[in-house]
Amino acid sequence: MHNVAAIFRREFASYFATPLAFVFIVIFLILAGAFAFYFGGFYERGQADLAPFFAYHPWLYLFLIPALSMRLWAEERKSGSIELLMTLPVTLWQAVLGKFLAAWCFAGVALALTFPMWITVNYLGDPDNGVILAAYIGSFLMAGGFLAIGACLSAATRSQIIAFIFTVVACFLLLMAGSPMIVQVLGGLLPQAIIDALASLSFLTHFQSIAKGVIDLRDLLYFGTTIGFWLIANAIVLDMKKSD
Amino acid sequence: MIEISHLTKRYGDFTAVNDISFEVRPGEVLGFLGPNGAGKSTTMKMITGFLAPTSGTVRVCGHDVQAEPLAAKARLGYLPEGAPCYAEMTVRGFLEFIADVRGLRGERRRSRLDDVIGRLALEGVLEQVIETLSKGFKRRVGLAMALLDDPDVLILDEPTDGLDPNQKHQVRTLINAMARDKIIVISTHILEEVDAVCNRAIIIADGRILADDTPQALAARSPSGRLDEVFRSITQGARGTPPATDAALEAAAHA
């Protein structure tokens, strides 16, 4: 466990060693606010809640999370520091977990810094803070899911740009899995059961159901399994590709 | 002790390391010699557990590197080729991280950090970001990392590559100072290095061991007593290059 903590600390600190942390957080906060006010009609709706704020999180994450995850392993492979890391007395698992948790925590920090939205809405009216808390949890879980995908794809390449693009595509497909667009395209090709199964994999549906304020065990389980699955894949990919 | 037995690494059809076996005992400084692409780095990566061998085994201090990687890695200090580091960290931050991962605590942690920082003269750059350091300092940071836990076995992949003559001398002095009670394996293609620090040399080409002897005995194989001539005749002979190449080149130069 102390190894996971050591890798976590190093990785977390490395975000702040470069302008990356600052740039990411500022852009995230500006966009999150801008989307909520302009597109979400935060004021015009005349309702004291954060629904228009959280509604755009999936789309924000779609581009911002891959920017966070792309360096996780691609950079280590490019610089050769992976050889250093993997010949220290740490297991593959400790490395995968430490790095993922650091990135997830960083995303959590960015998310937590949106607290002025919460203060605003409490100042303006009397929102259901339980729903808001649930939506924050849902948003954090979704960020974890995106990050786990990004970490795995980052391990598959030495190029951060390729890792970024693949992660955006993979996350987009998972977001849209249940949408009419994908369902219609696949409708003629696949049996209904498979389409339903694919639709149930959609990040969007699960996030939206938590964001409504209902923390259903199935949604938690969904995000937990997604993160677990992609982290296992991350470890496998890393083991195969680390020395290429 | 390092025990290597029938170690082989294949990439598809290409055999990088072909059935090599040898042992290294404490007090030995083994020079791993060979042309570029001979399989030196691949062998070192298998000794340190970074690469899994296609077949064969490596035991470090009695621990099979594949079966008990953590126990083996805890006894190993490894400087990979080019001394990769976390470039955005400070020297102190980097060494503290290595100390964390190696589980160094309390008094021993302090004394080990002081020891490597002093030994490699890093006091003046502790708060500097590694990226901004000169090549010589980066290499010293890498060596400090490898030495931090006072390992029984040191694997150094081209530790002096790209350093200036003074820096090379410093690294060699350092290796000589540690040679007595450790196992040190150094890969290099610089022959003078073998004379300067090693008490045993293995010449490898095309993934096979071609010679295994003391540097003096190896040098004595050539009428001129020069190691580079022995190296050339052994490694080029293995590749099927006619030994006359040099003579032909010389003749061409004269013409």
C-alpha cells in the first residue's frame, strides 16, 4: 500500500510541477460556468438547481479528461522512465492504481473548485442539496470512468496525441451508446438484445440517472465495473507494450 | 550472486539473446562488451526483470526474477540506458520518491540519502528541476537513484555514455570504490572502460557469448596485447565479416 501512496504522491505532484494543472483547472471552470449560463439557461429557467450545470459535464469531460489521461503512460514510455518505474520493487498493479488515483483525485479537485456554483444557487434560492450532492458524485464517477479508459489507451502508445484522440473516440462511443443516433445505425444490423445491452453501457444514461438525485446501486456498480475493467485492461496492455 | 541460465529472448524471428548462461559473484565487476545491437541491453533488461525472457531463468541473490520479482528488484540497483528520470521533478523530490518506493524510513533513510547525495556531489543541485541539469548531472542523479538502497547488485547500462572525460573518470572512480563487496555489471562499448574498472569481461555479439575472461587474459590473446584488436577479431569473426576488412580499408586509404 505504501507503494501505491508513493506513486500517487509523485504523480499528483507532477500535475502541479507544470502549468498543466493550472491550465486544466481554469479551462474546466470557465467552460463549466459558460455552458451552464449560456447554453443551460441557468438564470432564465428561474429554478434554483444545478441541472443545467451538470448537464454539460459529459461533454466537457469528453475533451478535457483525455487531455488529463493522455500523459499517464505515454509520457513514461516516451521518456523511458517506465523502465525505471518497472524495475523498482513495485508491482504492475501498484503502479496502475497509484497513477489512476492521482489523476482521478486531480479531476476531483477541479470538480470541487466549482463550489461557487453551489453557493450561488443556494444564495439565489432553496435548492435540493441532496440532488446536487448526488450529481457531484455522479460527475466524479463519470470522470473516473473516462480516466480509466484514457489510462488504458495511454499505455497502448508512446504518443500522447494518439492517446488523446483514441480516448476521445472511445469516450464518445460510450457516451452515445444509448443514443438514437447509434441505435438507428446499428438497428438494422444487430438483434435488439445486443442493442439494448449496448445502450445499457452508456455513460450518459447512468450519469443522468444519478444526476436526478437517485443514487441507484446499479449505477454505482456500472461505474465501478467500468473503472475496474479498464484498469485491468490497462495493466494487461502495459505488460505487453512496456518495452516496445 | 547473479545466476543466468540458458537465457533467450526472441522477437518474432529475430533472436536478440541466444541461450546465454553465466554467473557473477560478489566482488566481481563484470564488463559486458559488444557492438551495438549485440544483446547487451536486452540481457540487462531481463536481469532487472523489465523484460520477460522467452526461455531461461535469471536468479538475483537466490530470487528468481520472474517468480519473485519484488524480492529480486529490492536487491537490485539499475541504471537504464540513457538514465531516464522524471524530468519535471527536482533532484530532491526524485530521490525522496525512490526512497518512498524502496521503503526507506527514519534514520536509514536519512543516512542513505546523505550518502548518495554526498557520493555523487549533488548537494548544489538538490532543488533544481532535473530537466534543467547538464547531461553529467542527470547521469549522476540516475546513479544516485540506483545506489540509494545500497543494493547488493548494480546493473549499469552504459553508465558513461555521452559524458565528458572528466565525468567518465568520476563515474569509474565511483564504481571502483564500490567494487569490493558488490556485484556490478556494466555494459559498454568503450574498451578502455573495461581496463579501468572491470575484473572480468564478457564479449557478446549477435546474442551469444563469444568470450568470458579477465580483461588482461583477453588482451593477451592478441599479439599486440591490445583489447580493441581482440574485440574486433572476435566480434567481426562472429558476424562472418572477413578479418581482412581492416587491412582492406587501410590499403584503400593508402591508395
